[in-house]
Amino acid sequence: MIIMGILFFIFGFVTWLNGSLIPFLKVICNLNEFEALFVTFAFYIAYTLMALPMAYVLERTGYKKGMMFGLAIMASGSLLFIPAALSGEFFVFLLALFLLGSGLTLLQTASNPYIVLLGPIESAAMRISIMGLVNKSAGVLAPIAFTALILSGMGSLQDLSAAEIDVVAHKLIIPYLVMAMILIALVFLIKYSSLEELAFESSTEDETNIFAYPKVVLGAVALFFYIGIEVIAGDTIGLYGASLGVQNATSLTSYTMVFMVLGYIVGVVCIPKYLSQEKALIGSSLLGILLLFGVSFSSATDALFLSLPNTLLFVALLGFSNALVWPTIWPLALDGMGKHTPKASALLIMAIAGGALLPLAFGKIAQLSGSMQSSYLYGSVCYLFILVYALKWHKMDSWSRNN
């Protein structure tokens, strides 16, 4: 569990650096809001394109070697940030992010079902919540560390001169070089650890198409919408804060992550003793809808808490409503899947494409409407789908009838 915790910390740190990179690269590469959100697209589209190939790799290499391979891919992506920072070419940054996402795809395809199957299915959300605490704690630290290391003494991103932009771009080199070294060290840690192998069960007797299982397919769609709104909440808050003139906007993702950590604590304490996985998912989706209305219709100038404009505070609070969605959808979707679990897991991982596509849609809507604040309301569609999955669709074991 310690090694799994380390891996989930790495997941979180690498993933939630994107929230800081978006407003940073927007200035460095002279991008508009829509173009800047290609940061999330390049990172999360890797999950869709690489999920099935990585599942095949895991079947060939085994769990332990597969994790080592994933870490090595991530290290190569981190090293690619060096020529990206030197050249200032946005495409090179996107390629580096795609490699990071590809390595994470391999790690997540194995780790999530591994955590689900470690114990009783009824308490799986609690175990995933524990890993989520580690993951999102890294998400709290990543934007703060990025802002301290890269933008120390620079003030607002909007006020940087051309010379200062060149200086801060080169500051990316050392952090990503250190990250690459840490990832390579983890390769050797895994190699010489006593981590138990996770064998993916295969069978030639039953070749049932995974799309025959509606709770898995609809669970994947629910995860698609969830990842989309999670990334919007975590990765656009900095962009939105910068548009409002908030100082140190690149660190705002940390606020969303803090509320996610609080949500995971609720999951660890309450599931399954006081709260079923199904009810936790229902409550999360309803709260998300209410908070999106708060974002869209609250003040962008008044600040009653945490010195944030109220509208930004509601964006940050989306972290709390999002925290228990991933931990609850996984066990609900995988319950009873048996030998089909590896394929089901790969399909669920592919749904992370929501983090690539929906933030881009959000950016385009914001660009066309001229208002980021009102654009958040469209995220209600995501929570409505998740709500119906929690109420009805996760109980479906075939397309012809609903149990």
C-alpha cells in the first residue's frame, strides 16, 4: 500500500501541475483561452488513445514491469520539457504532456482495479478515497510549488515584460529535470520492491463484447463527464482568476484540491459505515449542480471567505462535490465483472478523454460568449448524467432490462 500511495502521489502531482501550466503557457506562448486549454487536451487525450495499447502491454509484461515502463515513459515526457522551455514552442510542450499522460495511462489502468479488488467491493470507494487523499494532497502542493519556484518575485503573469517571460520559461528546466530523476528512481524502487504481481485474467471461452454491459459503458460515459468537469474546476480556476486580476493565479488550483481532500476525508470516514457508494454519488452530483449555479450567478468582486471572489470560491468548492465521484463509479461499474474486469477497466480509463475534450468545449464557449463565469453553467449537463447513473443506470446488467 505504501508503494501504491507513492504512485498515487505522483499521479496527482503530475496531473494537477496542468492547472498552473495553463495560465503560464498562455502568456509564454501568447495563446487565447481556447488555445491554452490544449494543455488539458494533449494530456488527457493520451488516456483514450493509449488505454487499450497499455492494457495489452500490461498483459504482456505483468503488473510490476508495466509500472516500470509507465514511469519510464513519464520520465521521457518530463525531459522533453527541457527543449520545450528552451524553444518556447507550444507544440513541444504538448508532445511532452502527451508522453506524461501516456505513462500515467499505463499506471492507472492497473492501479485502479487493483485497489478495487484488494478487499470487499462495498468498501472499495473507501480504499480509493484513501488513495485520493494522497493524490489530491499532491494536487494541493503542485500549484504552490510551481508558483514558488517559477514565479517567485514576478508578481502577476499579466505584468511580465518580454525579458521576464524568457527568464521564467527557462525556469521550467530544473523542476522537470528533477521530476525526471525522481521518476527514474521510482523505476528502480519498483524493480527491487516486493510488490505483488497483478495478473490480468484472460479467457478464450467467453469473448463477450465489453459493450454488452450497460453499467460499464454508461459508467465510462459518466466518468467522461466527471473527468471533464473535474478538470474544468481544477485547471480553469487559474485562468479565470487571472482574468479577474487575482494575484498568484497559478496557485488557485490548490484551493480546488484542498476541498477535494476534504471530500475524500468524508469518503474515508463515512463509506460504507454511514453512507453507501450509491448515495454518495447522488449527493455529489446534486451538490455539483448547485455549486455551478453559484459560480454563474455570484459576485466576481465580493470576497467573504479565503479572500477569493465569491464566484472563484464556488469553482474551488466544486472540488468537494467531485471528490467522491471517481471512487464510487469504479466499484459500481466493476461489481460482478469477474474476468471481464481488465477490459472494463481499460474502457473506464479511456473515459478520461473527458478531461481533453470538455475543457476545450468550455474554452470555446467562453471565447464565443465573452464570459467565463456564465460558461461554467454548461457543466450542469455533466452532473445530470452522473445523477441518472447513480439513480438508475448502474443497476443495469443488460440493455434489455433494468434490475
